[in-house]
Amino acid sequence: MHIEKNNDDDPEKHNDAVRDIAFSPTNEKYVTCSADKSLRISDLKNGLVEKVLEGHGSDASSVDWHPYYSLLASGGKDRYIKIWDPR
């Protein structure tokens, strides 16, 4: 019998489908956005989530890093574009 783990218990995982992924300009980190309304920034070497960003009112559907600054931009089905300073 196969039993799936509930993602609600694991802060390392999104609770819904991942909609987009983007790699930092230095390729040291990546960020994912999800239908669970959150973004997760992870270290590329070890895959551990370093930060969870929440603030969209519905699905976060796209995300990207600024090419020069430590900023992220995300868009969601809530029709907002959010600028994040993850520091």
C-alpha cells in the first residue's frame, strides 16, 4: 500500500502545485511559486528552503529574479505583481 505524506506537515514543500521556478543570477539559489499562494527560496547546493514568502491572495503563478539586485517579482491570479526583498 502506498501512503502519501501530507505536505501541510513539511515546511520544505508547497501545499499545492508549483507554477514557476527561477534561478538567481548567481545560480546559487532558486525560487518556486505555487498555487498555495507562497514563494519558497532554496539553496541550490543542498535544496533546503531558506525563506518562505507569503502575500498573494490566490495562486502565485510566475516568479523571476531581478538580474542585478537581490529582488524578486511575482505575479498571481489575484492580479497583483509583487516586488520582494528577500533579505
